[in-house]
Amino acid sequence: MTRPVSEQSDLSRASNLAVVLVSPKTPGNIGSAARAMLNMGASDLRLVAPRCDHTVKEARAFAVHAEELLVNAPVFDTLAAALADRDLSIGTSARERADMPGQIPAVLRPRVRAAAAPALVFGPEETGLLNSDLEQCQATVRIPTANYASLNLAQAVLLVTYEFLQGGADAQAYERKSATRDEMEGLYSHLVDVMHLTGYTDAMRARHTLRLWRLMLDRAQMSSAESRLFRGLLRQVQWKVGQGQPEAQQDREGESA
């Protein structure tokens, strides 16, 4: 039996969506999150520095039919490594931050659907994601709740994956292959080097300045070719500044002679 085109596209999006759990604390929560993913059709579970064994009996019991998804989940040392092959990462947070405002899922849904390899990132049960984690994400999603905003990890996974994977008229008609997070992190590291080289920023302001650049450039959703083009410009700046330094040094030496 052939599935309808709309259903095929939903299944494709589900298979491409990664759910990343950062430092989860209990096996039961990991197992429940895996079950929630399976309910919505997502199957790419990734764990970053878990504080428990996610393959123990308790986790398997909570996972129910998602046991295979659970035991096959890769474990990463860092969030950057878990996101390296993703072209879009969406962090989750119940807290409001002035420079990283949270958006409701419906606003972000078209962006997630347009990505070829999106990821949803969930933080530890007690604290949620740190600012340093959210800085590695291109947007922050906030689930609208009543005054009590704290959700169980599995509840949050179920709600957000449902929002991003459900059918709807807002699905993009095309998919644009964006640069991977590994490529973009390389660009940002390169950009910081050029900022210091040219005096654009200093050690005190560099982190905040880069955060502003991240917000702007991530909105552009560069392709791999565009990220290489941008880095070509940065290399030219480095070469030009480096070319001028010996002459400036010679001038100073001449003045002192």
C-alpha cells in the first residue's frame, strides 16, 4: 500500500529529527523520553554526558517498545560533538533570556521542517540547558504553560516533537541544505580569531560580541558553500593584516634608529 505524499514527507522529517538529551540524570527519564519519541515517529536519540546507565532494566521498562531506540543511542562527551552533523539545533528552555528569547513551537515549525538535519536539545532535569548550551543552538523553543512552567523531561520531548512533526499547511515546499553545526562552529572560531587580530573586540567582550554575531548569521541559514565563502573573506583579512605588520614594524624600527 502506498502512503499519501503528505504522510511520506512527515515520516521523512521524523527520521531526520534528532533528540539530544544533555546530562540526563535518571534511567527512567531517558527511557520515558525514548518512548515519547517513538510515539511521534522520531528515532534518533542522542545522549550527552549522561549521569546514569541508560541501558539498565529501569530505563528499558520505561521505554516499553522503544527499547531498541534506547540501547542504540550514541553517547557524546560534548554537545558540540552531538550536533556536529546537524544543520539546525533548537534548544528548549522555560526561562526567559533577553538575548536568547524563547519562541513558541508553531513559530519555529516551518524552520525545523525546512532543515535537512534538525535537532531538538533538552537540558538536565534540575536546571535545564545552560547559557553555554543555548549559545550552540540557533533558536530557543518555549512551551506555553500556566504559571508553573516546569515539565517532566518526557512530557517536554512528547510536546515539542509532536509540534514539529505533526502535519500542517505550514510545511515548506522545499528543503534547503544548510551548513552543518561543525562547519558553522569552525566559522565562528575563525571569526573570533579575526576579531582579536583586527582589534574588533577584546577578551572581556568577545563572548557577548560573538553571541550577537551568532544570532545574525544563524538566521541567514548559510549553506556549506556560503560558509566557505565567508571564511574565504576572513582568511583574506588575516592575510592582509599579517602582510601589513612587518612594514609597520620596520617603520617603528626606522623611527627608533
